[in-house]
Amino acid sequence: MNSTEVLNGLKRRFPNEPEYHQAVSEVLASIEDVYNQHPEFEEYNLIERLCIPDRIVSFRVTWVDDYGRVQTNMGYRIQHNCAIGPYKGGIRFHASVNQSILKFLAFEQTFKNALTTLPMGGAKGGSDFNPKGKSDDEIMRFCQAFILELWRHIGPETDVPAGDIGVGGREVGFMFGMYKKLAREHTGTFTGKGITFGGSLMRPEATGYGNVYFLQQMLATRGIGIEGKTVCISGSGNVAQYTAEKLISLGAKVVTMSDSNGYIYDPDGITRDKLDYIMHLKNVERGRIREYAEKYGCKYVEGARPWGEKCDIAMPSATQNEINGEEARTLLANGCFAVSEGANMPSTPEAIDAFLNAKILYAPGKAANAGGVSVSGLEMTQNSQKLSWSAEEVDSKLKSIMENIHSQCVKYGTQPDGYVNYVKGANISGFMKVATAMMEQGIL
Ligand code: NDP
Ligand code: 2IT
């Protein structure tokens, strides 16, 4: 396999999908050597079968807004790969959603899920519906209309959706309710459900906490602790909030958070009380991060990302391609020595090269943010058993899964000079598991 040729072939067949090409390109470059040590992979054309999704479902979603106007959006589900378990991955509601973005997310999810050690295949779905400014009733009607189409393609042993950008507990509740009505069964077809109807304790916290556990593992390889470290976080949604919560409890100083309008810089650090304010602002009032700066009298920068502020550690937790090459170089010049990705593909290829060339601790999202889907996997287990575990039990399982993912990255990513390339480690480890499962199940 020649990774450039494979990529060029995919670009010809699937033009105008830059995010998908970007995600595939990174994985192909990482696994090329390992792949070529297995002639049987090439004989079975494993690479194309792994890069091209099993299927894509796309549909129109029609709903009525509060003013009685009939609205349409596009809905999608990319079922990428089910070699190691039922399709599994989040649903994203954001105006930017298109097939390319969901294909990149479903592709990455496949490797991420393989890393978790749990039996889950990879998928992603979503809509270009923009939840900003919508009433609860509009959100409910949209979720119901979305599921009216999607329900026939999902199920507890087929495909299990969850949240992502723009989809949290409220939306999962509405979608699950509609699914249950149509399917006439109360099963674990969604994860991230409310605690009263089958949700798992710790699922809201899992991605952020998991990322911090992964960061702790990386820091430990250099004998560094988290206490007293200055951290820049982007985003102020689910992942950012619980990343901040865990960091604060461990004595780190979180100085930035952001949303799509701008970022706040609080040199004194966001305390527990201030974080409570952010959680209420974002989760209940659905306000803007700017209001934090107004309340606490700190700096707010409109239309910018936080990477120009000095920090030891950066934890991008908003969206894809939110750190470019120039921003990566600024972070490095300001002394940043660790980047652990809560978001999916937040660093551009140029930014990743800068981090790897500087040999800092750099964890790609598919390893560092795998805690979310891991606890989703644990939610599926609890649902199958018709049991629910304590928060302590789920948290301790999450911790050991993150440690295991870290060990896999070290095993497959340690370079001759001892530097751990976590990108390579995560990609090779995830790939080998999925590839082996595919080989053993025949040509499908
Ligand atoms: P939320 O919707 O809860 O929060 C997203 C945050 O990112 C908001 O602050 C939002 O700002 C900001 N944001 C979204 N899009 C953009 C954009 N285009 N430019 C700038 N800021 C943006 O989502 P999550 O916290 O769940 O997801 C954040 C990231 O983490 C995503 O990359 C997601 O794929 C990834 N992830 C999520 C997991 C989960 O369990 N939820 C698991 C693993 C990864 P605003 O409020 O203005 O929209
Ligand atoms: O990107 C992700 O891993 C998620 N949005 C969570 C997926 C899940 O099924 O919990």
C-alpha cells in the first residue's frame, strides 16, 4: 500500500470532502509501514474497506418552528465499520454539519472505539440544524422529526447513537423518547440517557475526566504532576466543563474557556464557584461566555481563540481544526509542553507536525477523548444487565480504560529515541485490532 496513492484514489472518488481526506491521510501515514508488513491485508484490499464507510444514510428532516413555519434540514448517519461491535458514535447538531465532517468523525470513531477495549464499531450522525436560539419545544420537535427517519436504522445491537456538539442530555432524552415510541421497546439504543431511564452515572463527566486521566498518564512519563500547572481550555460545552472541573479539583489553574464568539482569559484561574457559574450560564441559560468576563471583570477577546495566552498545557475541547500551525508555534514559544485533545481533530496537520517536531507530550483526540465513548460502552453493559453501577465503580473503570489506552499508545508509538508518538501509537493500535477482526470475518 502506498498511502499517497490510496489517498489520491479516495480524493478522486469522494471529492470536496476535505475533513474526511484529512483524517484518512493522518491514519494512512501512521500505519503504512505496519500495513505493508502484512501482505494478506493488501490481498484482501483491507485499506479501502477500512477507509470507505459501510453505508451512509441521509434524509430530509421536516419540522415546524414556533411561528408555524415549515423548516427542512438534512440528517445523516454514517455507519463506518462494525467489525468489532455494533455501530457506536455520537450525533452532532451544528449549522456546519455536512457529509465530509461526519465521515471524518465516523472514521476516527472506529479507531477510537477499538482503543477502548470495549466491543464497539464506529459511526457518527447529525444534522445541519442550528440549535442556537431555538426554544425547548422547537428542539423537541426537531429531535422527534430526526428520529422519525433514523429509528429504522438503529437499535441496541445494531447502532447506538449518543451526544456530540449540540446534542446533550436534553436532546438524547427527546430522541430516545421518540425512538422508544416507534420501536415499541425500552432498550439501550442511545447512550447519554437521563439517569432515571437507563443512563449511566459519570457519562456527562466521562470525556473531560478521561482526558485529564490521560494527561496525567502522559505527564507521569516525564515525572510531572498536574498541580499548579496553567491550562488553556477552548470550548465551554460538555467536554470543556468537565475537563475544567477535574483539573480544578487536582489543583491546576484553568485560565481560558471559549465559545464560537470568543474567549475569556482569567489570570487568577477559574475556581469551582466560577465554573458553577459557567455551567449554569451554558447549560441552563444557554448564554455566551462573554458574560463571564462581564461578571468577573476579566479579559474577553471577541472572534479569537485562546492559544495566544501563555500556558503549560493546552486542552482544545471545542471543534475540529481549531489550532492551526501558527497557533501551535505560538503555544510552543510560550512554553506549552503538553497538548491533550478533548475535541475530535482540533489540530491541523501543520499544528500536529509542530507539536511532534518539538517532541512535546501530544495526545490526539482518538486516544485522549475516548473516555466519553468508553462510559457509553459501560452504559450499554449496564442496560443489557438491567443494572446500574455506582459513580465510583464507573469512574474507576474509566480510569483503568484510559490507562490501558495510554499503554497501547506507548507500546505502538515509542520511537527509537524514546519519544512517544501518541498519534502513531493510537493509530497503529486501533488499526491492528480492527484489521484483525475484519480479516477473520471474511470479505464483506
Ligand atoms: P458542546 O456542544 O457541549 O460544546 C461545544 C463547545 O465548542 C461550545 O462551547 C461551542 O460554542 C464550541 N464550538 C462548537 N463549534 C465551534 C466552532 N465551529 N468554532 C468555535 N467554537 C465552537 O459539545 P461537546 O463539548 O460535546 O463537544 C466538543 C468537542 O468534543 C467536539 O469536537 C466533539 O466531537 C468532541 N467530543 C465530545 C464527546 C462527548 O462525549 N460529548 C466525546 C468525545 C469527543 P457555542 O456555544 O458558541 O456553540
Ligand atoms: O466523539 C465521541 O467519541 C463522542 N461524541 C461520544 C460518542 C459516544 O457514543 O458516546
